[in-house]
Amino acid sequence: MKIGTVTGSVWATRKASCLMGQTFLVISTGDEDLVAADQVGAGKGDKVLLVTGTVASRFCMEAPIDAAVVAILDSEKQP
């Protein structure tokens, strides 16, 4: 899992049928920017929890995605 901040969104007029109705967000983790399928209704500026890889595609009903937003964080404890 990764923590990141929503920095924007991606729009696709044409996409695979398994992705219809899916919202995609640009997430900055500090090290990289990722495009992730939004499962929780996150918005720009929100701190979010991401899952990546096979877990993300299974979470999204086997859709061909590499990252999914699964939580909006209320707080983050720093060491």
C-alpha cells in the first residue's frame, strides 16, 4: 500500500467496456505520479491510501488497472 495526494484527474472519452463509469485520479506519492481508479469518491487535495498491482485489479472486479484508491485518510501519523 502507498499513501499519496490527489493532484488531478484523467478523462477518457473512449475506454474498455470494463472501465465504463470508472473515475481516474492522478496521485502523487512524493516519489512518483500514478493514475489510480477511484473507489471512494476522493477529490483534489485529499490524502489517500492506494493499493497497487494484482490487489488493485481484484479490488476493481478484475479490471485491467495497476492502482486503486481505497481510502481517504483523515490523518496520518508521522514518526
